[in-house]
Amino acid sequence: MTAELVRGQNHPLPHTRLEIRVSAGHPVVAGATLGDDRGRVQGPEWIAHPGSPALPGIEVSQQAAADHRLALDLGALPAAVHRVTVLLALPVGAGGPARFGSVAAPFVAVTGLDGDEVATFTITGLDAESAVTALELYRRQGAWKVRAVGQGYAGGLTAMLGDQGVERPGEIATAILDAVARGMARAVSAPPPRVPDADRVRHSAPLTGSDHPDTAPTLPVPLPADATAPAADSGGGINYAHPRRRSAAPPPPPSAPEAAPPGRPATPVAGDATGWSMDERLYNQVWGMFEDLARTTAAYRSAVDFAESRMDQELDRVLSDPRSRVGATGDAAREAARAKCEELTTRAREALDRDLAQLDAESEVVEPALPTPFARWDNPVWHAYRVPMEIPMALRLGDLHLPERPELRIPMLVRLPLERGLWVDSGRGHSEAAALLDEGRLRRLAMDTAVAHAARLLAVYPAGEFTVHVIDPAGSAAASLAPLVETGVLAGPPAAGAAGVAAVLARLTERVDLVQMAIRAGAADSLPPGLDPAEQLLIVNDFPHGFDDRCVNQLRYLADEGPAVGVHLMMVADREDASAYGPVLDPLWRSLLRITPVADDHLADPWVGHAWTYEPALPPQGSAVIRQVLGQVAEARQAWGR
């Protein structure tokens, strides 16, 4: 029976191999410290956190998330460890809340490997605290117990670690938060919360009972980094609400799914999510598919892990008894353990295949129905392209998939206007696929990818509302830039040489300064008449060639301050080439979303943190679709400028 703990209450632990499940309404950092018999943490090597996620007997998540699973094997802890303290903290610098009082009360559950809850604790009463000690698991007279703590710290991780006797707690807290920032830089942000639809069948029933671990508890979708407006008390973050949303209730979906026979899922229908328009319904439906695939795969992987762990336990019991270690009895016990593992794994795979089949069917009806900004370049909708009259809510940057079903591709949609720049990685050291290509070929692919993204951005904005600048110091990207240059959609010729780099950066930096001053003064009509009011995109190729220290600082400034006033950055560079600048460029690297010109499994979902393989949105080989679209964009701009 589950023990629902209150602050200060303890409860015995029946197992030594456990999971700590954390549920919050906003991404949080989860970690753990190991304490000696006096409760003191002897050093950084006794702290499990996203930058050092695995210690003997404990493993934590490598990034901030709304849901966490911490794995514990108390029997594998060093003999000197008498206490494990589970800590939670809010990440900093992500535009989210700075105190636990402005988010939902975190929920923590201690479970066995079979998913059965041993004890739960809801951490209430928090206000200005940005870090909290959630639970303590401690050893008394050879037995382990769990105690609900819920001690908050307004001083954050530094104060919490200092309270546990850690030397130089500020340095360690900074290292932890830096590791979290690096993890957040690779995460795909979640969309706004979806309104449940009772008529829609998505997940199959969760696997429960002694043979199957349950899936993660049902939670609100975490507040995203580029999707929905933050709460009023979250510190005044960026408002991500769609500018044309109405306050009235949304209309119903265009058609309801066909009634399905009992025990069978409903027939998928494109646009059956909620939203104010068909585009928004499809947007929410795509994100629903993304979340469903993430969670059903997590359930499958958890079930397989449980089956293998159970087999290991049974084999350990066989090997620990000399009477059954050898002979027919031992062989039979081993075979039974392996058979049970195979049975559980097979049942888990059947459940996964059932969910994947439903998602496959949904993808087959959703993909052809996607509007131009969400569609692949090979979608026929591009052949009927016309320059739009309104800015769409999002556009497609590529596709995402998992190894369990590589052919099931989820469109990677990002909200507009962009709230985060892009770094198209042209390096060979971060991807197996990239390592197979020669350096010149990879750099050409990276620039082709940047041009395809820029063309899509130009195509989805109304005429005159999006301007593209290019810095190509050595002129090495002329072939890739040809579609942009020859159709005349660029603001000017690609800037070359150190003087060209400095001139473009100076103009855009000045634009950011002028718009910021006008906004602060409440005098937007006082901007110079020659200032281009359109959204600006700067494509930087071959960085750091042609950049001096001043230009590097301007680049960082544009990455940090530009998006809020309509200036966006797209870097095409190898991170290793920029290493000569040392840590000065680390904030730039983390603030931009890294994407690749070839398939690479570097992006994480915001729900369970799977490593997803990303593939860029590129036109088919030999296709002229980008030139055709840019030609129409150029004609519309000429007509608009008359």
C-alpha cells in the first residue's frame, strides 16, 4: 500500500533497487547528493547531476524536464554512504519562473522496479525558493528508510549545497546549471498545452501490474521555451501567444473520427486536435503525435529495462545458492528467467507496435494535409505556392524519428517569429553520418541546408516582411547561395572580407539599438524613415574567418538581443573552428538551436528526453522548387515596393 507522506514523515523501504519519479508543471533540474554518517557531502564526486549523471548506485537525468526518473540501487552505494538526498532546482536563464511558488507543486514518488509506488510526497508551501531538498533516503541499523523533507532554499543550489557541507558550493552550482543550459540548448521545445479530446483515442492502456512498469504519471505539458506565454508571475518572459488568437472558444474540428468497433482505435482524421484554425489544429496534432511517440517509446524502454533487471535478479539468486548453481536445477532456473524476460519483452513490443501502427496511420493522413509552412519540399502544395498575406504560426525545420520506428517521421515545427537562432553545424566530429563525408562536401551541405531554411522563411512571410542578409567572408558559399542571389531576394550582395563583415554587423547592431530605445521610450513612430521594419535574418558562413574581437562581440549581442526586436541569426560553422575564441563563444553556442545538414541524433524531446534523430528539410535531389518559390517571392516584393 502506498504511503502518502507529509513533510518530516518517514517510511521503510522494502527494496534496495528503486526509482524516484519526479513530476512538475515546469522543467526542473533533478539531482542527488550522497552523504556520510553525519550527512555531509565529501566532495563533487558525491553529487549526481546533469553534468555527472551516474555515480555508483545512482543515475539521474541529463537535462531539465517536467518528468524525471532517477534510478537507485542502494546496495551498490559505497559503504561510506549513509544518506541519499534528492534535490530539485529551477534552471536559470531560460525565460522561465525563478521561484517554485509560481509553478505547480512538485510531486515525488518512490517506486519499485515493478512500478508499484512505495511512498509519495507532494512538496507544497514553497514560495521564493528556487531549489528544494525533496527526499532523503537514509540507512538506520542496516535498513533503509525514506523521509519527506521539502526544505526550500531561496539562495538556490548554492545555498542548498552549502547547507550539506559542500566546499565551494557556488562553483559546483554554476557547473550544474551550465550543464543544464547545454542540455536545454539541444532540446526541442514543447508547444502550448493541448485541451483533452474525449472522443480521440491515442494511447493504448498503460502497462501495469507486477510484470509491466507503469508509464510516467499523467502531467500537464511543461511550459515550453518557444510556444506559449509564461504565467504573469514568472518574471515577465517573452509572450509566445499567437498574435491573431481570439479569446472565444475554438470551433470544433472539421469532422469527427469515424466510430471504431469496440477494442479498436478510431480512424485518424487530419486536423482533429483543438485550435482556432485548421493550421493550428494540424500544428497541435503534430505535437500530439510527437508527444505520443515519445511517451509510448518511453513505456516500451522502461518495460524492457524492467524485464532485463528482473532476469538479472533471478539469475543472481540462482548463482548465489551453491546447490542450484550447477546441474539441471541451475540450468532450468536460468532458462526460466530468460523465458520470462523474453515473454515480458515480447508483450512490451506488441504494445509498442500497436501504438506505432496507430501513429503510422495518423501520419499518413496528416502529412498530405499539412499547409505550405509545415510541408516537406516534395509536397505538391508547394507547386500551388502563392505568397501569403499573413505570417503563419510555425514552419518546418526538418523531421525527427526514433530507432524503434525510423520510417515514422514527426515534422519538427518551430513557432514564428523565431525566438531562437540556428547553428547549422558543419563539423565532422559530432555525427557518425558527418564523419563519413569529406570536409568540403559537408560544408557545402551545411550551406545548402541554411539556404533551404532561409528560402522557407522568405516563402512563408508576406511580401516585404522578411529580409535576409548574408556574410560570406571568403566567398566560399557562392554555389549554395546562387538561388538567393540570382532571384534577387537578398537585401544586398553577400558581404565579403573583413570590411564587409564589419559593415553588415554594424548596421544590424544599430538597428537593434534603435528599436530597443524606441520601445523603451514608447515612441515606435520616432524610428528613422529609412529603417527596414521587416524581420531580419543574418546568415553567417565560414565563421570565424573574417571576424575580429569586435565583430565576435557584435555577433553575440545580435544572438542575445536581436530576436526580441526582429533580428535573427543563422550560423553555418564548425564549433571546433570557433574554439580559438575559448569560452567567450559558449553562450552563443548554447543560445542557438544546433541543427545538422545530415542525420544526427542530437535533439531531445521536452517530455522524457529521448535522443531523436534529426534530418533537415531539404528539397529532392535535382528539384527546382526552391528557385520557383523564390522567384515568386521576388516578384511579390517588386510589386509591393512599387
